[in-house]
Amino acid sequence: MGTFKRRISWALAGVIALAACADPAPPVPAAPAPPLGSAAPVSSSPAPFSDSALAANDGGAAMSGTTAATASAGTTTPTATTTPATFAEDVAFLEKHGAVQILESDLGARVAVSAKYQGRVMTSSVSATGRSFGWIHRAFISAEKTGTAFDNYGGEDRFWLGPEGGQFGLYFPKGSAFAFDAWQVPHALQEGAWDVVTQSKSKISFHHAMDVANWTGTPFSVDVKRSVSLIDRDTARRLLGLDAVGSSIEMVGFETVNELKNVGKAPWKKDSGLLSMWILAMFSPAADGRVVIPFSPGKEANLGPIVNDAYFGKVPADRLSVHEDKSFLVFKVDGLARGKIGLGPMRARGLAGSYSAAAKLLTIVQYPMPAKKKTPLPYVNSMWEQQKEPYGGDVVNSYNDGPTGPGKPALGGFYEIETSSPGEELAPGQSATHTHRTFHIVGEPAALEPIVRATFGASLAELTLP
């Protein structure tokens, strides 16, 4: 059968107009945005884009600069004296263990990609000597291990499949308990190099075929195509809904476009389990690190809960603050206490991000915003339990690493921002896509303030916790 590709419109900010089941929300007043780097308030109203905003822009110059923000290489616990690695230092380390593919803009921005580590983006920076943004697990890579429960190489954009737990989960052996000691990342997702199909100065594409099975035993034969592209300054400006990109901030941006194809003989159906594309971005934690996620306002009876904060035990109030009056939440990401949060399709608004005042770093993650319908798309549920609603899962998540149990170590000391596609009901030969975009923006608070207000509806001062 012919290939189809899911097209979902994108949005960055403003109150989302919901379907009849949702509470009506007031429109966002339109206003022109000043250049990035200006301290004036802005409003954001970007136009919709297709899954890849770079389809006709492969050779453009990407965002660049000379400094970046805090990112340590493989530290388990963040400390005030940690010296972040530079991009060049991280690349030099990675090259001791295998080839690294570097994407580079004419203005100096760089992205390091590894075919050896399943086509993942390992790190990025505004320049070769700028600080490295991705979290890299140096200890694990140096040990040259593979086939463990979790081959944790690190990296700020890796491809996994969902769901994780539940009766249709992929990360627990058939019939096992949903406990940490039984958790096993599918070997096909974390072992073996991916094939490089094409590579240019600013884009690289990969291909990989694999077989996986879920907890109930349903098999899946899949074919994955994945591209990584630098995002040029003009495209970044449009995606962020701003009139210009000024010179007082420094930026690097990239996107991955991920395509999942059913190459088996049977269609994928809800009653036996669906697969989703799951992109996970690992970053270095910081004492003042905060994830911020905007959400669509409305009554829980119509839209469901604002946030699921019970993945690994309820997140305490000193680590999660929900601002219902302004429709955003703040989650502490210091790498010291294990916890995870998620927003479902009726709440998600197409972006998430993080901020560290000490590092002067704002990170923005953009993803396809799900349509607000009375019957939401089937986002898979990754909770570690037998599920009553296996398709009542989340669109966007954030994970803060920490000890996995009393007296047990953390998984490495990092935090993540994750995005997912819906569960895909694909007939043999059909495919679907999911796009994940990352922007790292470095500057003084006065320059970052209007960007935070435009995208998240928050002020920098509000990105704190008690």
C-alpha cells in the first residue's frame, strides 16, 4: 500500500482554541515581535509549518555564536565547581570511540551526530569552542559496554519507540513485573550502528530496520528513516514567531524528522498494541535548572488533569509548581531526585523548554501539536502498570534523574525533555512521521526575557520554585 504521512499543524504560543468539549479561551492579541535580543515584551503567532521546515532550506546558514551554557560531560551529581566541556572537547572524546558526523553552519554553529550510537544527536554548540549542550555519559562510553539494561550513551536527541510500560509496553519481557529490575531497553533500539544514507554540510540522514515485541508478545517489523538538519537563522525566526534575530544572543538549532514504517505482514491495531515514535533529549542538570511547559487551560472534566506527575512516585511540591492562572508549569531538573511528568494531548501546546539563570541558557523544544478533539489521538501510555487506558498517554514529558531506589545509584545524572507521536495504526507498507526541534539560546536576562514571555507566557522570575 502507499505511504501516508501524518500532518499536524504547529503552534508555539497563545491560548489554543479547543473543540466543543473544551472551555472557550480568549484570543491572544496579535502584536509584532521585536528582534531577538530586545528587552521589549513580545507576542508570538507563528504560521503553521509542515513536518520539516527545512525541506527547501538544506544549505542555509545556521544560527551561531561564541558562548554557550553549562553542560557537564558524564557527571552523576551537578556541583558548583563543575567545568562544562566545550563542543571540541566532547567531540574529541567521542572520536576516541568511533566516528562522529559533524554538521556545521557557515556562521559556526555545530551539531555532533553518531551513526554508531543509533543516529542520535550527541551534542551541539554555537561554535567549536563553545560549551557543549548535550549530556554525554563518558563513563559508560569509555567502558565500551553494550547489551546492558540501558546502554546509556547520552545525547540530546535519540530515537526510541513507545510505549515503555503497560501491557503493550516494549521495555519489559513478556509477562514480567513492571519493576526496575525487569526493565530492559529493546536491544534493537540501542545496539548497532545505523546506516548513513546521505550527508551534506548541514544535514545527515539515516536508515535502520528492526524487530521488536511488546509485553503481550505482539511482534513488530519496522523500518526507520531519520534525518538531522541544522536550522538556519531565518527559519528559526519564523518558527519562534519573531521579526528578526538580533546579534546580542547566540543560538544553535536543529531538527530531527523521524519516519516509522510498518514492514511486517499484519496491520498494527489498538487491541494488540501500537507503536509511537519517542524522541528523548538528555541535558546536563543544574542546581537552578528548571523545565517549563505551557498547557491549555480548562476544566479537568473536559481536558483531563493538567499534568501526570506519578510515573515514579508523586513529584513533591518543592519540585513541581503549576501556575494555573498563567497556564504553565515549572519542574526542577537538578539530577538529584528521580521523577517524571507528562502532559496529554488535550493539554499539550507544541513546546517545552528549560532555563538556567547561572548558565544564561534558554532551551526550547518544539513538536507537532495534537489536535484538540473530543476523542484525542491514541497517545500510548508508558506507565509501569497494567493500564485501564493504554491510549491515554502523554505527548510531552520531562524526566529528572536520581537514585532509582534506596541505596541505589542514578542512571547517570541528567534530565530529559521528551516528545512522542501518537500510536500509529499502520497497515503493511504505511508510514508516519514525527518531528522534534531544539533551539539553544544564550544571552543576558534582558535579552531572554521577551523570548520566554512570547513562547511560554512566563517571566524569567517565575521560573523558580519555593
